[in-house]
Amino acid sequence: MKTVWFYIIWPLIVLNVGGMLLIAAISASKYATSPAFTVESIRVSFGQIQFTLSVFICFVEWFFAGLFISGYRRSNVSLRSSFSRTTNLIGFHWMPVILLFILFNVVFIGYLFSLIARMPELSYRDMSPVQVGLFMILGPLTAAFTEELTSRGHILSGLIPEGKKLWVAILISAVSFALIHGVFLPDKLVVTFLIGLLTGWYYLRERNLLPLMVTHWFVDPSSFGVFPFR
């Protein structure tokens, strides 16, 4: 099986470089087909850029998740061990879950509404109904499953047997989690880093991915859902 560091480094490189090239290609194609070569001619709607990026992100995240899941199978290692330390996936403690759910939502939704206040032009109104449906369903499901499985279940769990101290392992996984969400938005880096610390602490305390996946899935449509209707 490939090393943990492969999944720390390569997804963030592919997502950031690929996302930047994708936005450049979208803008260049609009510029090339425009009869007037002006600044306006290379502006692409925020909604269409976000939808295209979401499709790209879903593909990349499933690709890397598929790689290490296949590695587990070839090594005869049970993937279930990453989900829970016991055979009972729903045998978790409710108070840490409730605290996790509240803090996760407060941090991310608070950031998103501050973003809306600073950039009121952000909207997905130009998305088609099909695009909105795909964006609101496939994107959150992909992020909840692949990001939690990769960042917490694989990377964080894999760093500890390598001799890392618990706080160092949480720190590394949180940095990796932040960087896969983009290196060009400093405020988003801080927010996702804080979420990475929170979820890393919870996972090492409870060793259960199910509450993390459910919380992650809930926060995406509940927060991003404001954009298509603005």
C-alpha cells in the first residue's frame, strides 16, 4: 500500500494545480469565442465555475480514495477498522457528537455568511436545475465520505503507527485537510484548518467516522444551499 505521505501531498497538488488550470481554461475558452476582446469577455459566472470545479473535485477525491481502498484490499487490511474501533458503528458517545456537530456548523456556516457579506455578488442562479441538484447532492456526499475517510480514517490513523505524537498527527492531518480546499483563500484555509483540528481530536478520541461523515454531509448543503436562491 502506498505511504500515508502520498495521500497527504498528491491530492493537494492535483486539486490546487488542476483547479487553477481548469479556471484558466474556462476563462480562455470564453475569451477565445468572444467577438470583443475586453475584460468583460473573460468573465465567467461564479456558479458555472463552481459547478465545474465541483465535478473536478468529486472525480479527484474519489480517485485517491479508490486508490487507498484498493490498497487495503490488496494488503488484506479491513477498511472497517478505519470507521470504528469496535464492530458497532453506532456505538458512539452522544455528547462529543453533539459538541462536534454544533462547533462544525458554527465555524463553517459562520465563515460562509461572512463571505456572503464581503462578496454579495456570489450566486449560483445561473446553474440549471440539474446542475443545482448534482451540486447539492453529489458534492456533499463525496466530501463527507472521501474527505473524512482519507483525512481522518487513513492519514491520521496512518501517522500514529509511524511514531508521530498525537498532537503532531492531528496537526499534519489538519494542514492537509485545509490545503486540499485551496491555497488561494487565506480565510478559508484558517477555517478548514480549525475544522481539521476539531475533527481530528474527535476521531482520535472516539475512533468513529460515521458521526464525522454525517456532520460533514449536513453542513455542506445546509450552508451552500443559500447560494442557488440568492
